[in-house]
Amino acid sequence: MSEISQHVGQRIKKYRKSRGLTIQQFSQMINKSKATLSKYENGTITIDIETLLDIANTLEIELVHLIDYESPNIKPEILPKNTYFNKHKYYMYYYDGRIKRVVRSLICLTPTQDNSRDVMVMLYNGLDTFDHLEKCHYIFAGTMKPYDTITHFYLTNQINATEKMYICILNPMHASSPAVGLMAGIGSNPFFAPIAIKTLISKEILEENDNFINALKLNKEDHHMIKYYNMVVINCHNSLFLDVKK
């Protein structure tokens, strides 16, 4: 089996399960047998383009989200100039107080074809490790707008189009320092309401030690700013140096 067939199969399985569909149910929806669908998802047979488009339409997603495979033989395209976001992969972290743990996401960047400043973004949210993207909890897609001192991300959950994510990041002065900013969107349990979370985006995988956890959590100065200004202000005065995972 080829890597691309495995990749596409994992994507189909991920989106099918996210829709709460069994193999039996989904195979009927695309007029295929259970055995054929199982082979699609395992990557043991190649899917023709018309069937792949039918699968994407049935799952109510864009075709590109099933075939976002990066060939190791193709040189990455050049991204628009930016003081920090000039690579193709970044590692995002935030601390979720509802579950008392760090949430990891991988950000993949691709330049648009119209030569604009916008950059296409795929964000794989809720990873246990960065090696298995197919095991992410959610996939968000959208665009990044990079500027010299600040970068904006506008993303949509590919399973639930009503769930949007906005990330505002201050580009760090030092290239080896993680970028610090705010991620905003709609929260889930135990409340359904607008939320904002402090987040770090790094060029390298970070060591998740005490300094790392403290950098993710709101500190006394953050709480003071909230109380004094009635605003969530993520104000990083100096470059933030954290250990890179070896």
C-alpha cells in the first residue's frame, strides 16, 4: 500500500467517526460495500477521483482536506516574508484548565496560489504526540495573515462549520523564542460561551517542564491586567526562552 493511500484512508476514517457514522452506515451512503470502504480506510486499495469527491461531498468537507498529503520528494513552496512565521510547520500549545492539562496542536502552512500575503493553514488540534496527526481530536482549516510584528489566524472546524477559531500572535523579537498570543472561539463543556486562551506557538517541539507550564498559565500580572483594565492582555515584555525537546 502507498503512503498517500494510507493518508487518505486515515482522513476518511477520521471524518467518518467524527460524524458518528459506522462503516455500515457510511458505506450505504456512498453506495459501496463495507469491505470496500474498509479497504479505502486501511489504504489497501486506491480510490478513484470521482469516488473521492463523492466521499468528500457526503462528509460535507472540501476535497483538499482528504488529500492534504505532503510528499517528501517535493520542495516546499516559499512562504511570504514574515519575521517569525517563515517555516511550514509549527507547534502550538495551550493549557486547558477544564481538563487540567496541556493541549497540543500542529500547524501546517502552505502559500496560496494567487501570490497574496494570505497563507493556507491546517491545524490539527488535540494531539497526544506530533507523530500521529490522524489521532487529533479536531481539524481546523483557514488562512493566516502575516505582518512584520503581528500574525492573525482565521480557522474553521472541518466537522462543525459553526465553530470558528481566531488566533492573534505577537511575533517574537528573538527567532528562537516561542510566539505568545491569544486563541479565541467558542468553549464546550462545562459551558457553551465565547472564550479566550493564552497560547504559545513554537518552531520546535518544547520540553514540557515546570517553566513551560508556567509560561502557558495566566500569571499574577495577567490577572492584574484583567482586573485593572477589564481586558485579557497577553503582554510579553521580553523574549521567552524555553527548553527544546531533545
